[in-house]
Amino acid sequence: MAALAAAAAVLTLAACDIGDITEVAEAPWGTEAPASWQAVAAAPVPLTVTAYVTGEVFAGDGVLINEDVAGVPEGAGTEQWVPSVAYLVQHPSGTNVLFDTGVRAGECSYDILLVLNFPCRNQPGQDVVTQLARDGIDKLDYVVATHFHGDHSSGIGPLLARYDPVVIAAADEIAALKSPLRETQGYRYDQFSADMRIEAADAGWLPMPHVARAADLLGDGSIWLLPTPGHTPGHLSALLNGSDGPLLLTFDAAHLKATYHHTAPGGLGADLDRAAQSIERLKALEADLPGVRVLYGHEPAQWPQDAIRVSLAPRAD
Ligand SMILES: [Zn+2]
């Protein structure tokens, strides 16, 4: 009966409209692969990076880390509230790039696989659009969607309405979003009711060490998108090549520091073998970049308690 009910839900929800998705080609992708990641890091760009904690989601047992992997401490995967973070990257050219949109304003719980509900909590004014407006951000050129789970993308509707940025995501992730079965992946139709212009990161893939390929979003070596599938079909991580030292953002390739350290991805509906391979690739990249700072997808210990805005690379001026 449960299977029948789920199938009926799919059919019902699949009938609901999402906004028009128009594929565009606007990003000035880099076209030549640097010789190495050290060569990339030798030419940093003065990026300003701001993290916005948009709310918290309640992750159940086994979602954040797989305790069955050897070496993972017992209790590491216990259910807990974790932050949902969006990152604004301001490039000196005036180009603004947002990574993820966090959770939406108001009631922000979301589902995965139709039946698994993730509770969510936030404060009034904590959503990313309100926080960007408070910081005087009047232009957004690109939103990189690492993936379309609710805790990373449910704030996208108001953001598209206000700024009309180009959404960048991996082709496999765009295909999952467009699929009539997107609800089974946890991609809720009502988050995507706004029309969007979207571009596949695959347009920028260059062969790069450790991660197989990477895309140089602005063509100057400042913002790199890294394919890290497994958590979802087209999940992306990122390397920000800022003047204060490189930042490696795993997003949900590794929810917690311990997930990364033990190569122990958890999650529902994930391809855990591919997810583990993605973590190993990020670790190889990290080992090649002395001084890189790693930020994990949902590590509570990385954020001051009650923080909603954290500057990661203050302006030199
Ligand atoms: Zn996720």
C-alpha cells in the first residue's frame, strides 16, 4: 500500500507546474586548464566571501555520516540540528556569485523520497534575500546550485524574482530537476515555480588533477566548480581562490568534518560509493594545496552559535 500511495503522490505532484527553465550560455568559462592546482593558487584573486546561515535543519540518524564505516566514532551520526548556509562571493570586477540559497523564509521543512520530512527552523529576516538586501547587495549575476535539496535551494524562488541571476548547476542535476520524478529525489516543485535561466557547469569542464575535471566559472582562476557526484547525481563542490588563501567548500559531498575525515558519507537516496570517491578526490586536492581551509556542508562546529552572517575574507580596504 505504501508503494501505491507513493506512486500516486508522484503522479499527482509531477502534474504540478514548475516555472520555465531556459538553458543559456552566459558564463565566461576558462578555456585552458592551468598546469596544476599550485599554479592556480599562485595567482589568487581578492574575493570577498560572506556566509549566510539561513536556518537550521534537523538531520536524522545516519544522514550526516555513516557510522558503519571503520573508525567513525559511535554516536557521530546522532540526529541533530545543523546550519543551512549560503555563500556570497564578491569578485573585484563587480560580479557577484551566490552558492546555494539556503532555506526559504517562514515554514521551511522539506521532504526527500516523498515520505521523509526534514524539520527546519529559522528566524524572521534570516532568509538569504533579506540578508543580501540588508548588506546592500543589489545585483547577483550567478547562483551556483550545488544541488537541489530543500536545505540548499528552497530559498531560490524569491531570489530569482528579485535578482534574476543565471543558475549554474551540473547537467546531471539539471536533468534530475527536469525529470517528472524529481519529487522522488527530493526536488519539490513549489520551490521552482519561478522561471529560471540555467546553464550547465559541464560547459566549463577542464581536465584538472585529483578531481578529474573542474570548471573555472569566471575564466580568471578565481572560482572553481568541482564535480562531486554521489550525494545527488550532479552534486558540485567549489574551490574559492581568494587572496586570504584558498577555501574548499565541500557542500554535501561531506556534511560534517568527521564525514570527510573518515570518508563516511551518509544520506538517503545517495550513491555512497560515488560519494566516497568524491570525498577522496577532494582530499587529494586538499593535500595538494597547503593552507587550504575546508568548509563542510553542515558542520555546526564551524559556525559561531547563533551566527547568521560570517565574513570569511574581509576586504583589504
Ligand atoms: Zn543535500
